[in-house]
Amino acid sequence: MTDAASSFEGLLREALAPVEPPADLALRLEETLQSITELAADELEAWELSAMRDPRNWVRPATAVVAGGAAAGALVLLRARRRAQQQPPHGLAGVRHAAERTAEDLRREARKLLGGR
């Protein structure tokens, strides 16, 4: 029984060992989110306003709005988080400065994705 328990514990320890993500994971994720955002914007651009009368035509633009909005939001957060990790805060003043910088980063990234509005 002891051999089975130690074997089971060893298997659990091996299965639950931390795994480092690939180095380019953040870049690939950012590229994918950017691509989804652009595809959603293209879909909405190609959509004709006259099609709004028929509710059967609402699925594609609604999906584009939801998917594009979620991807754009995730992209903004990902970029702001990366900038925040580059300069860790020091002390209370550093935390305040980091919060202000993060808020500004979020505004800047949102403006980029919305076309500079």
C-alpha cells in the first residue's frame, strides 16, 4: 500500500508541476486579438444599414460587435498590463503613479482601437 501511495503522490507531483508558457505566447495572443478586432470591424463596415429591417440579418453584426468588443477590450488590458509590468511601483507614490499610468494606457489603447476618436 505504501508503494501505491508513494507512486500516486509522485504521479500527482509530476502532473501538477508548473509549466512555463512559451516565450512568444503574449505576442501570439496579441496578434490573434488584433486580428479578431480587425475582422469584426471589417464585418461591420461591410454590413448594410438597409438590412436592419429583417431580424434574421442581425446575427452577423451582433456577433461582430460582441467578438470585436471582447477582443478589443482584452487587447487593451493585455497591452496596459505589459507596460505596467515593465516599471513596477515603489512605495505609495509609486502605486499611485502606476495606477495613473495604467489608466492613461487604457485610454490610449482604446483610442487606437477606435480609430483615434
